[in-house]
Amino acid sequence: MKKVVASFILIAALASCNSVKNMDTSKVSDAASMLASLSSNSTVQQVASLFKLLDTNNDDSVSSTEAVGSVAENFETLDTNNNSGLDLTELQGILALLK
């Protein structure tokens, strides 16, 4: 429950930022809900669905401004090649952090 509340607070904070004004807030909300439901036993397919929701500009990379929740909190750790964006393989690293 704490994850859900924290996710919605994060969504509200992001919605007030100018850098995310053009973001589809329903996708962000769906991503936050999906992220809250992930566990270390989640599948690659679930992470791929999360990736599609987070990649709001469809450039096949999740930037720090597109990341929410624990993805945003652990962005630097997940970005193993330090290119300021997460590809699907890097995003799968979130599962190890959920243990």
C-alpha cells in the first residue's frame, strides 16, 4: 500500500513539473500502478509492458524525466552504460532491486 501511495504522490509532483506537461498522465498512472505491482518474481514480459508505458516519447529509451517511482529513485544504478537512458535490458534490473 505504501508503494501505491508513494507512486501517486510522485505522479502528482511530476504532473506539476513543466518538463512533463506533454506526458500522457494516464500512461504515467498506469506505469506507477504496474511498477507498484512488480516483484522480484515478475516476468520479462511485465517489465516490457512497463517499459512501453514509461517510454512516453517512443524513442526506445526511458529517460530520467520519463522514469517514475523506484525506477526514478534507482535510475543511476539501472543506467549501467551511463547514457542517460534505460533500454529494456537495463530496466529489467529493477527486478533485482525488488528482492
